[in-house]
Amino acid sequence: MERNKAKDLRIIKALSNLFTDKQINILKRLMNAENLTKQENEIYSRTLKPKINAIIDLNDIAISIRDKI
């Protein structure tokens, strides 16, 4: 139980370094399979989706670098 709580806190801190509170709330709604409002959907499409894709790309690059060391 403590590990999950510590992991959740690390995730929240990491998210807060990358996203605004409103963006984090939208991500939480997506994780819970909740419908987004029109404005939230626009925020997701214009801001969050490109940022998430960049994070995925950076993760792939980081793994490649790590595997070469």
C-alpha cells in the first residue's frame, strides 16, 4: 500500500512539472474513461496530445541511449 502511495505521489509530481492543473484534470478524466467537454477536447487535441506524443518519443530515445551504454 505504501509503495502505491509513494508511486502515486511521484506521478503527481512529475505531471505537475509538465502540465497545468487543468490539463492534469483532463488526463485524469481520460484515464477514467470519462467524456470530455468540447473545450476539454480542444485542449486535449491542441496541447495535450502533441505533448504526450513528444514524451513518448523522448522515452524511446532515452531507452535507446540507455541500451547503448
